[in-house]
Amino acid sequence: MRVNEIFYSLQGEGLFTGTPAVFVRLSGCNLRCDFCDTDHHSHTDMTEEEIVAEVCHYPARHVVITGGEPVMQLTARLTHLLHAKGLYIQIETNGSLELPEGAEVDWITCSPKEKAVRIQRIDELKVLFMHQDMERYSAISAREYRLQPLDSGNDEENKRNLNDTINYILRNPKWKLSLQTHKILNVR
């Protein structure tokens, strides 16, 4: 598997905000979003066993498999090995691909982009808000709905987008606010 990085931190977004977690960032994506913060060219080739061994160096039981697009590389074998160690598996996906047959994931956070959503289930729908038409998300079924203001890199634009996100949520209470608290706290 092409691994961009494995690191230990706090989950900064969504339902599990503040949860100690080991992040397995896989390299590569089927999309090329201009706001993506992942270097898709940098990676180390690792086996599933090497990934599990590295994850087990840390005390957390929560593992976040992210990317890029993790479903491009996720294997049933990796999920079975992680579960055999008693770990809870969350993936963060754009949802445009189905989970591989036999892959067992405890929590699926889907942040859809321009492609159709094809993943089999969504536990948490996390939409990056950038003043888009939200109607396209109304038919997506999930247990949790999170709206996260897109970080444009411009402080004034970010303030406006945060305000607009809050106002949208107040008018549409099915949604809950998600912030990138790891950026606010200046942690990884």
C-alpha cells in the first residue's frame, strides 16, 4: 500500500472531534480538488502488517484511514488485521467508490465532492461548505450531518464563510457545525 504518512494526534473534525487517533494517510486520489492538503506523490510502500505494526506503536484504539481517497487502496485484510488488534476503524472518504468486498469499517465519514456517491453506507456526511447549492446533499442518507466551512487560506473569506455556514445551519437544523479544530489548536 502507498502510505503518505502515519501519525498520532487528536481527531480534529466531525463527531469524533477531540478523540485521540492514529491517522493512516494513504497516497493517491481519484479526484484533484484544488483545496486538498495531501501530497499525492509522496509515499512509502508498506504491507498491511507493517501498517498495523506502526499503528500499534501508539496507545489510541481509534484509527482514521484517510487520504487522498483511502478506498482506492483499502483492503479487507487490513481491516481484519486492525480489528484483530481491537482497534476501531474510521475512514474519511469522498464516497465516490464502494468499499472493497469484505472490508469491515466501524465508521464511515463521507465528504462528497463532484462525483456521485457510491459508497454502501454513510455514518457521517461531512460537507465542505463554500456557498454551493446544498440541494444535492438532501437525498443522501446518513446518521450524522456535518457542515464544515471550507478553509480558503484567506482570513476575511474564512470569516464570511464561517458566518454563512452558521447561518445555513440555523436555518437547517439537521446539520451540525464541524470545525477543523486541529488547525485552531495548532496540532497535527
